[in-house]
Amino acid sequence: MKSVADFRRALDDKSIDALVIAAPDHWHAPAAILAMSAGKHVYLEKPCGTTRAKASCSSMRSASTAVSCRWEPSSARLRALSRS
């Protein structure tokens, strides 16, 4: 897993298959559209977009919108699996 200050650097990196977009709401759709246009899969925090047109970006490639369930038992299990 990599972390970058400017996600645009990750768009050209062939070793990166997917991006987690955790940004202010107004950046969700533009960042997701750029990432999917670069062929990346996207995990996006809710909301996908601030307008209906921006929200339709999820049809471009594989996208998933997140709802935080940090303390759910299934989330704890996923965290444990990801650390192993």
C-alpha cells in the first residue's frame, strides 16, 4: 500500500491498481473520474458526487462508495485480515 500527497502521481503508476479517495465532498467525483479514466479501480467515500451528473461517474469503471462502519464486527475482522 502506498500513500501519496498528490493523487495525480498515482494515476501514472502502473503498480497501482486501485485508489482510495478520501477527500472533501466536492473533490470526490473529479478525483474518481480522473482515476477511472486512468484505468484505476476506485474506493470512494460517500457521497459519490454533489450533483446527479457527477454521481454518474461510477458507471465508468469499477467503483465502490463507502459508508463508515468502523466499529462493526465485520470491519474489525477485515482490519485483522488486512494486517496479517
